[in-house]
Amino acid sequence: MTHFSWPIDGTIVGLYLLATMIAGIMVRKYVGKVEHFLVAGREMNIYLGIASLAATEFGIVTCMYTAQNAYKYGFAGAIPGLTNVVAMFLVGYTGFGVKPLRDAGVMTIPELYERRYGKFVRWLSGVVIVLGGLLNMGVFLRMGGQFLVVCCGLNLKYLEVTMTVLLIAVAFYTILGGMLSVLVTDYLQFVVMSVGLIAVTVLVLVKTGWTNAVFTVDTHYGAGGFNPFVNPDLGWQFVLSNTFTSLAAVLTWQPVIARVLAAKDSATGRKIYTRTSFFFIARWMLPGLWAIGALAAATVTPEKLAEIARSMGEKDGTIFAMPYFLGLILPSGLMGILVAAMLAADMSTDSSYMLTWGSVIYNDVLGPFRRRRLSERAGILWNRFIVAGIGLFLLFWGLWYKLEGDLWAYLQLTGTIYLAAMSILLIACCYWRGANNWGAIAAIIVGAALPVLGLALDKLVPLPVLDAAGQAVFKDGIAQTIGWKAKYIGDAWLNIGTYAATAAAMVIGSLLKSALGRHDAAHRALA
């Protein structure tokens, strides 16, 4: 039985939403240029940048996949968060990649690539970034709606309504105020989110106890619950795969790098990275503790989770363990604070991501086809239409797409569609004189093709799960299946292979063009 009280919790949530909408709408009058709309006039300071980056990178979807990892793998499931902390701190401290990117004065990453690789590479980079970004974000609304339905005990028929209301609220102030609205609301959302996270974590620890949490993980997973290298479902390939993903995301994940591009200068952007990096420990560990509390609770049974999954049309019930557990233990008042905090987290993430992909569409996908420069007013209007279009796509994709496995595995794979190529292109652009457009094009094609193929194999080539006698396993009259990729390749190996193949394509393509160029030059000299 959940403890959501409409008079108490509904008032808390309503007041928060009202304050956020007012704050987001009030800054619209300061948006006079496209630069204001997309990168806040490049005037973001350290503290606003920290709050904005932390709020952007913690949404309901973040809470769901970190909790699912902890529920399935114990404390070892937090490895992606630890690799993220290390990568963000080292990149911020050294300035590797991000300093030359910010010093270039660009609004998006593909804009830098045009200077080195040409206009076509800029356009192709923009297409791949938007493809990977929108597929990645496509499950955000559904996860947010499912969290609220399960945690608050809402009727399932309100799932689509909940998703739509979330989208409209976020899109409204983002369309009006752009990055200025995002930054202002992020600051408010960071405060609310922090209060909610700390309060809920304290209650979970009181209910579960730290010693009991450790004992629960040890009982269920043994040493593998603490050490990913000995966990049979993880292993060193899981650690390596997430190391690649973390470094690439820190360098080129547009919602993250947007904070560097919007900073006053590269020194400010680097400080935002180093000082925000430690937040990513809390980003993974706190929802993980909530999930371990669910693992320890006798009321959260596999049968109940399977029932919830069936009602949601999903295959893996572990994704619902944490919200179901919180719905059982949170009293009125604290439930309202949690929902407000989760809405804060989700709204900051969704608004920033919508603006990010919209900026790439405007700047890099459509930009190369414009014959003349648009006025500032027309540019802002175009960006608003693009953000609205992205919102519609997210709504329909969220209603249609169903996850086949781990949420984190899906997010990592869709992110890799562009992370592998864009990170390789950025490193080569900044630090390898021999890089050229042939290598860049080859890297983009290879980096996008392999993850897309992996998604297709899971959807189009399902294989039946067989028992010891070789017979198909049925549950509730339905044959259980597993994706071809998951059975024969594995998400970690596909991710590692994509980065390796993309780097090879960059090197081979660049060297091939250089070799042909030297051959042609020698031929002309002899002639």
C-alpha cells in the first residue's frame, strides 16, 4: 500500500511545479539571440554550471537504471558511476579535449569538425548525434511515467497521461526560454532534488540498516556483489566497456559538453567538470542503496515484480523493484518530497536534452543547407519549432518502444551510436595532424552501424530460451525469448568492439587518403 496523499503530497508537488514553471517562463524576456537560446550567451559561472550539470545528469531514468544495476548485481553494479567520476575529473583537470573545444568558440561539436574535416562531416556528425541522442532519450518519458505510477500507486491507465503531462510541462518553458530557462530551473531543481535524495536515503538506511544491506548483497551475490571482476554477469569486459563509454561521454555527450561550451571560458568549464565529478558517486550509490533495500525487503518478491512488469508491457521486472519498495515505506509528506525531487530531476534532464538535440539539428543538420544567415528572431523561432518536434517524437517513441533487457545496456548502446565516432573524431581533431575527412567519414559510419545492428538483432532476431531438455521455456503461455546479440555477443563486447573498429576506421581511412595523395603527387611530378 502506497502512502501518496493528495492533500499533503499533492500540495508539495503542485507548489514545486508552479515555482518551476514561473522561474522558467520569467527569463524568456532575456532571450534575444540564438546564442542566448542555445548556450546562454556563454556567461555561465562555476556554481551555476555545477548545479546545472548535476541536475541534468540525474533524472528519473538515471535513478531507474542505477537501481536496476544494484538490484541485479549488488554494489558492483555501480562501476559505471565510478568510471564516470574518474573520467570527468581527469578530463577536467587536464583539459584533454575540452579545452581546445571550448577555446574554438563553437556552439556544438560538429561545428568544430567542419573546420578540420569539411562541411559534409559536420552534417553527417549532426545526423548521427541526433539519431543516437533521440533513441537514447526515447525511453525517458516512459521510465518517468512508470516510476510515478508504481511508486505512487496510480492506476495504470494514467501512465500515458502522466507521460504527456511531464512532456508538456518541460517543453513549455524550454521552448520559451531555451538554455537560460534550463539553467535557472536546473538550479531550483538541484536544490529540491538534493533534499529529496538525502531524506529518502536516510529513511532507507533506517529501515534497512547498512550492515543488513551489506549482508543482503553478500547473501545474494557473494564476492561478485562487491567485485565486478569476479561477478559472472559482469567481468573485466563490463569494466572496460564502461570506461570507454564514460570517457567518450565526458568528451562528447552533447548535454554534458554543453555546460563547457556555455561556460565563460575553458578554465571555468574545466572547474565545472572537476567539481561536479564527485556528484556522480552519489548519482549511482544513492539509488543503488534504495534498490538494495528492496532486495532485503520480504515484501518485494520476484512474483510481484513479474506481475508489475506484465502490466507495464515490459519483460524485466527488476526495473520496478526500487519504486515499488519506496511506495511501501515512504510516509505522506516524504512521499511528496520524493515525487517533487524526482520530477525536478526528470524535468532538468528532459529540458536540457531536448534543447541539446535541437541545437544540433538547427546548427549542424539544417545549417549547412541554409544559403543565407537567418535573423536572430527567425533563428529562435526555428529552434522552438525543433524542440516542439523533438517532444512529439519522444512521446510517440516512449509509447511504442519496449525494453528487451537492462535499461543501462540500452542507454549505453544507443549512446555509442554517436559516442564512439565523435570521441575518436575529437581526439584526432585535436591531437593528430594526419586525421582527415576520409577517416572521419569511415569512423562515423562504422561507429553508428554496429550499435544500430545490435539493436536490430535484439528486435528482429529473437531466440527462444531453452530448458535443459532443449524445449522452449513458456511463462504465462508465452514463449520467453532472448535477443541474438545478448546470447552470442553481449552488450559489453559489442561496445568494446565498436570503439576499436571506429578507431581503426579513422586511422585506416586517413592513412589511405594520405597515401593516395602522395601517389597522385608523385605521378604528377613524373608527368
